Amino acid sequence: MIHVLHAFIDESEHKDKYFTLTVLIVEDENLLRLEQELDALLADYAETTGCVNIDAELHGYDMMQQKRDWDGVPIRIARSIYLRALGTINMLASAMFVEPIDRHEQAKKYRNAYNPRTVAIGYILERVNEYASKRNEIAKCYLDDHYTAPEGRKEFIEYKAKGTFGYRSSKLANIEEMEFYDSRSERGLQAADLCCYVYQRRLNVKVGNPKMLATQEKMWGAIENIVKSGRQRIWP
């Protein structure tokens, strides 16, 4: 019997420097539990604090900057929820792969640089395909249904027909489909966002408030298992 892997892909940009795609891979048998545990986490804090929305979106930037659903939530509570969520993800996900594109280095190396998102999505799908292939499994990929969705659908069809970008081109035989959802309704996409935000912050913010930097390292350490099971590479 062929098992199904669920691959949740999140993107992040840092000014004009990095474009980053992160994929969080979850085994089929762990997906429902991941969703339930994250729901239960918010329900617990909603009941005990009175300031957390039980339906809040777990979104890294919003949580740490106290925006949108997290406006008015004390930062110590948001950090506590974030860390506990990362611990749950580390326990129930299988691996995390990150493919950042350094736009500055790309421009130096190539006269006509390719669109960083096009390059990154090809690389991240290759990582998913390789992971699934080694385990004789099939993967389903999920992305946020925002302004890049039409382009993403088109790229996926083209990759399946002609192969991915680069000299180690792949037709992604072990990826069954790529689906797009509103991240507010998908805890898996939210989990990928939490991991992507931690990686992106650690990559870009190396000086500043010691307490803040210590929190970044603590968050990174909270996902140690899935970091080691995957790979994080900056291109080129």
C-alpha cells in the first residue's frame, strides 16, 4: 500500500534580500492529530487567558508583532503559544526543508536572473519529491491561495510535463497534486508558516535585543528534530 505524505509550503520575503520557501512534511497518520493538537492549544489559552481567540490564525509575524488576530495579546502569552506550537510540530511532523534565494547573490552571478519564486518553488518541490521517492510514498502539496496561486498552478503543470528548473530536472513523479487553500482554514499551512518565520528571523536578524535573540534560538531549538530530518540551503 502506498502511503501519502502531506507537504505544506509557505513563502516569506525579507525586503529585497531573501525569498524563502519552506515545506513541512507530515505523515498521513499524524495529520489529524497535528490539527487537533494545535486547535486544543488555542482552546486552552482562550479559556485560561480570556485574551486569545480560539479561532486565531497561527501566523508567526502576527504573533510576534501583535497584529490582526494577536492584537492585544500580551507578547509573553503569544511567545508561550508559539513555543508550544513548535514543540507539537516537531513531534508530529517528519521533516522541514527550506530553500531561500539570495537575490543579491543571484544578481551578481547571473546577468539575466530568473524569478526567485520560480526557482524556489522548483527546488522545494524537488525536495518533496525526493523525500517521497526514497520512502516509496506519494505526496500532496498545499499552498496558500493568495496572489501567487495562479502562477503556482501553471508552474506545477509545466514541471509535471517538462521537468523542473535546473540541470537536475525532475518531473515530480511522486507528487500527486498541488492544492491551494486559505491559510486561515488549514492548520498545516499555519504550522509551515510558524517554522518559516523562525528560520527567516534567524537568517536575517543577528543583532539586537539579547532577550529577543535568545527567544529566536529557543524557537529554532524547539524544531530541532525536523530541521535535522530535512535540509536548509541558501541558493546560489
